Amino acid sequence: MEATERIAVGLGLSRLDRLLDDARRLEADGFDFLSCGEHVFFHGPTPNAFVALAAAAGATSRIRLLSAITILPLYPPPLAAKMAAVLDVVSGGRFDFGIGVGGEIEKEFVAVGVPVKERGRRTDEALEVIRLLFSPGRHSFSGRFTTIDAERLQPGPVQEGGPPIWVAGRSEAAMRRAGRFASVWMPYMYTPEKLARSLATVRTEAERAGRDPASVRGAIYAFTCVGEDGAAARAAAIEAVGHNYRQDFSRLGHYLVAGTPEECAARIGEYVEAGATAVQLQLGSAPEAEREVYGSIRDRLLPLLREREPGPGAQARS
């Protein structure tokens, strides 16, 4: 998505039973983008980002659509390029292609015949292939995992150069990958301080790859729970996210955006000051509390965020 004078705010969809209604609601309520992630196998029901976002595209007309994230090494690269291009076409050029390497659920890699230890190398090659196929004309490619002989991707994407690529992750390898390929670097489970340092590293890698470092923007993926009782909201987020990932989050609460609307706005403000121009929020609450938490985000948090402008780290310093 294009850089704006305000922080872009998105919210993740995960409930397939109400996906279309939720997509329409996010658009009507003024969010800048909606997102959907994926797993082949997980601890509970999960969507596929391409399929879910295609459905959301048909239910909306303005809001942008972000895959957050597509586990890229699970796909043959030309197939991922094809699906992304078609989604860009059917959405009228509203698709942003968020990718990551995954790996926390090894059994899904085993099931599709991809060695989990190869996920980084496969992702790097896939991004080369996708960038090539998103450009006009016929292309050939001979890599370790992919061979293409003078083929053209038809239809091509609507957006020139293809959907903007968001690279997610936490590692040094992910930062290098973002520097080479990304329009947006979107880490998760990061503090604002780590975001600032990593964004500087990403931009250094972009310059090393011959790209304009200022062309890479920052974002943050954050689980959130907003409520009038800040302590209760934080406790609910720790419990919900811990349940989702089947691990104890009691010592990881500083990675969550949880508390009163004012506390959450202040925390997001720290990410903005660190260079984030977009925040991808994912509900971190018990299912029965999701509507109430969403109402607090829409009615209380979103207006506070609309008052903010991008911080000094939004563009690389010359």
C-alpha cells in the first residue's frame, strides 16, 4: 500500500463462519486494510489466505487486502505468483502480498514434501521467481527448486510490478530478505526498539542490493486486546495468545498491544516513532469477548490512531 500521512491500521480476519460480514464491517468502519493468515495444519481451524482474501475481495470495494502471512515455501513459486496475480486482478489491484517462511508447525512442511530446513532458501528463490513473473513478457529461470522455460504469467497483476511484498519474520535472514525484496518490513513479537534497529538493518540491506533504502517502509504485527480495564485486557491477551500458540505468554506480554485504548494508542505510538507506517492488529481475546474488543478498537482506539502522523523513522535518513 502507498505511504500515507497517517498510520495505516489493519485488522486480521480468522473466523471463516463470518468472514464476509467481518470484511464488510472493517471497510465500513474505516480500517485501511484487512488481513488473513494461513496454515495447512495448526492447533485449530485456520484459513488459506488466497482463498479467504478472494472471498473478502468480492464482499468489499475499497479496503486493501493483505496476506499476513502466506507461508511461501509451502507453494511452488510459479503457483504462488499465479495465485497472487489472480487475486490482484479480482480485487482490482487491492492485494498486498505478505510472506514468511513459517516453520513453527513442522508437520505441515512434512505433509507437503518440503524439508523445513530448506524453507529460507526456498523462500529466497521463490521471491526471485515471483518478482520476475510479475514483470511483463516471457521469462526463463533455472534455480535449485524452480525451472521456467520462456513462460509468461497470464493474467499479470493489475498493480505495476505486482502486489507490494511485505516480508514478515524476526531473524537476520528475514531482514536480509526484506532488504532485497520487500516494500514493507513487518516483524512480529518485536519491541519498538527492536523494530527501529531492524528497520535500519533492512534499509542497509536494500542499499546493498541496489535498491532505494527509503522505498522500504516499516510495519508491526501485534496481537491486541483493548478494554476499559487495562489490567484485565492484558491478562486476557496473554491467556488468549498463549492458548493459540500452546505456550506460556506470561513473560511475553511486552510484545502485545493490550490495555486501555489510551495505553494501546501510546504503545502503537512508540512503534510509529520507531518507523512503523502501518500496524497490523490481530485480536487477542477469548472468542466470546471478540465483539466487545472489536468495538473498543473501532470506537476508542482507531480515532486515537487517526490523530497520529508517521514518526521520524518512517523514511530512511539520508
